[in-house]
Amino acid sequence: MNIKIARDILIIATIKSIPDLKRQPLLSLILGLVGALPLFFMTIFGAQISHGLIGAMVGSVSFSGLLAPIQDIAGDRYLKIREMLVAMPVHPFSYAIGLSLASLIISSPALLVFVVLALWLGALTPSSLLWSVIILILCWGTLSSLGFIISTYLQKASLSTVNNLATLLGFALTFLPPVYYPEEILGNLSWMALLFPTSNAVGLIRIYSGLLGASVTMISVRWLILLATMTVCGAATLTKARWRET
Amino acid sequence: MFGCKRRLGLIEAVESVNLSKVYRNKETVEALKDVTISIRKGELFTLLGPNGAGKTTFLRIISTQLLPTKGEAYVLGYDVLTQPKEVREHIAVVPQDVATYGNFTPWDYSYYFAMLRGMSKYEAKESAEKALKAVEIWNLRHRACETLSGGEKKRAIIALALASNADIFMLDEPTSGLDAVARRSVWAVLREMVEQGKTILLTTHIMEEAEMVSDRLAIMNNGKVIAEGTPEQIKRLARERFRVVVEGSLSSLGIPEDSSRVTKFGSKWIVYLEDEEEALEIVRAALKKGLKAETAPVTLEDVFVKVVGDKQSEH
């Protein structure tokens, strides 16, 4: 990767996150609370918190990845930062990754708390941590790409439509599939967990943490699906997203 | 051959040849119709026109944000269609109605955007400082934009463009929504930039602004350029060079109120005349009859209304 592109990714991520974190530190807490809310109910109803913590980790990266590009098109109608960047020597790749990275930075304090709690409560093992980070990055990349594809088709949509759809999708991908609850609950339908990048990621992390048993073939299938989803979404973003208007 | 000449140089900062843009949504809109404009290096060129005239579309094509339907456009000899990367190295753009982000400070804007230009941290700091001092908001540099006034916010955005050290600045209605004092301070900054050898392409619908700051301007209407030249040259497009404003009955001065040279605004009448002596004669006659009257050379606004009106009646 070109050094200028990599440097611009970091600058855009900084622009889109640090001023917010400096002046609105509560923003990070609020985002964290969204991911932690299901844990509260799970604790009340006596469910295993370990499942929920892994769900909260995946949920927070997914939510931020998916929502960032969609909400950006709404905000940018007034701020026009993207419009200014299009007319600057900035690569679209820098903008896309920088923007998604910014949302990850904002949700990182909450993510860190979830990871520490998961390690403390045994939901994650130190040896599974590296795999978990890789899986989280892939999940984040997939959801960010999905967000960019959706935002491409929402350029002319009203602000309320954009915000409602973003929130709806976030909930549909993090709260409906087995992200916060174990996929075993679905019984014969547990294969459905593989269809969603979020629940597939949770399943893989649980396998590496020893919370879910799986054959080598099943692990390979899960990896294949996760990588394929990421590749398809990434390719679709590259072909569908438009930097310069036609 | 032609391409070589363009690359060498020379006096054109921006050039468009038969540039056209058609938006095909629910209905087809011809936003630009064969626009041919030439902007020289080191001048402040204004696109003047009513809302929907095609000014923003032109600026967005020239600044590589939007693709044209037809025609050619060059910035410092680089083709905006095929060499957008090269064009972007040399321009800085301030879009229309741009709002500042409340959590950003003027420093954040100038410093980070300078970094995105490829400057080192040191160069970006130096550029940001110079730009913020030029627009006179250096003492507000660490204040969140949400606490700044409208004029200060606009200057923060102009500083962002200035800090880029670009050769050509494209500003889309940079003073819209500002009060007269703030507007004049922005004009002063723009003129200062031109004095330093920068080229500015400005769009506005404010006649006074176009007259006060432009070296040359083009009047646009319905996607077409209908007049181009210096403010003085444009003013000469109207046959009548003087205006007399009379408050009261015009017929008592022997001037028919339905004449094509007469316009009524409330209780005031404006009479357009070719001859200064004739204008002074009407003023004297009006004063003798106890009416309020004054004369002055025609303004750009007078000519604009006339030129745009004439073109519309031709359709």
C-alpha cells in the first residue's frame, strides 16, 4: 500500500474520531452501553454471561462498522468533508478505511472493557485472543463494506430514512442472529448462524475459546464463509461505490 | 500540439470548452449548455447568476467532483476528465453552504486538511498558522466551531482552503448567509489572496460582491454564459449608462411611466438614460417640483437584470 494512502487513513480516522472523543467523551460510553445492554438482561435472567460478552465484542465492532458509512452520508450533506476530500489528492480507499477506523476508535474503550471482562471471566483465553482479534477485524471489514454498498444507494434518501435504516440494519445483524445468545438454542436451525457474518464470527471465537465444539471441517467452512463474505462485500464496494459523481 | 501548449502553460488557470451537463433523474435537466470560459492565472473570476443558473455545476465539474456530459475542461493544462489526480494537486475547494463541525476547531480544520495535502507535520503547522492569521481567527484557533459566529465559521473554512497552499481556489458562494461586515472581511481576504498571486474562481448571486471583488466575471443564466468581461465592460453592455431615482409622480416631469426605460420600485421610479446631462436635467426638474431625486452610474445589478431579462424575452 502506498505510504500516502496509509498516512491519509490515519489522518482521516483521527479527524473523524479524536475531536469527538476529546469534546464528547460520553459518546464512547453511550456506544458501549448499546453493546452492553443485552448483557444486563442476560445477567438478570441467569444466562451465561460468557456468550454475551463475545456477542458484545462482535456487536460493537459490527455496529460501528456498519453504521459509520451510512450515517456519514447524512452528516456530510451539511459538513461536506467528503465533498472537499474528493477535490483533494486523497484516495477514496483512505477515506473509506479512515472513516470506518474512526468509528472503531470511538467504540474501542467499550470493546476493550468487553475483552478484559471476557478474559477475566474465562470467555476468552489468552491463546484465543489473537484469533479473536483477526476474526473481529474481518467482521468489521465485512460490515463496513456492507455499509458502504448501502450508502451508495442512499445518496438521495432523506436523513430520517438513512438513520432509521442504519439503526434497523444494525439491530437486524447483531440482535436477531445468535450473537448474544448461543447458536445451540436454534437447534436444527443452528446452521443459520453461518449465514450472518456477525453470528459466524461469534461462533468462531467461541470455538477458539473452547466454548463451542466443532470439527476441523466445520471450522474451515466457517472461515471460508467469513472470508468469502468479506471478499464479496469488499469487491461490491469497489465496483459500486462512486467517489466522483456522474 | 494543442495539448503541449496547454501543458506549457501559460496564462489560463482554468479553461472550459463547450462544457455541458445534463442531469437525468425523474426529469431531465440541462444544467450547463456549451459553457466556454477562460480564467487567467492570478485573477479573481466570478460566476454571477441567480440560483439554478449552473454556477455550482460548473464549479463541481472543474474541481473534479462531477463528470460532465459533454465538452472539455482544463485546470492549469490538466484535463479534468482524464487527469483528475493532477488537477486535485493544484486546487482547493470550498463547497456551497458548508457547515462547520461543532466539535472541530479552526486549527483542526486547517492543520489536518494541510496534512492530507501531503505536508509534513511541521509544514502543516506552519501553513495552518499562516492561514488562520490571514483570516484573523488565530486567537480563536482552539475554540470549538460550535461556539464561533457565522462569519468566524466561514473564515475557518476559508482558512482550511488557504492552508492547502493550492494555486487555484474554487469558492462556491463563500459569503452566503453572512452579514455585511463579515462579508466585507471575507472579500478583503480574497483580494489579499489574489495579491499574493493566487487564482480564485468564485460563484455568487450577490451583485455587489461580484462588482467589488472581481477582476473579471461571467453572468450565467439557465446554464449559459450570457456575458463575460470586467465589471466595467459588463456595465457597458447596457446602452443606458446612468440611472435617476425619483420619489413621487414621474408624469409631472413629462416622462411617460410606461416607457421601457422606466422601472417602478414601490413609491420610487428608476429612469435609465444614456446621457449624463439628460440625467442631471431630470434631477434638477424633480428638485424644482419638490420631489426627491438623485442620479448615479448604472450598477452591475441594473445591467444584470437587463441582460438576464433580455435573454429571457428572446426565448
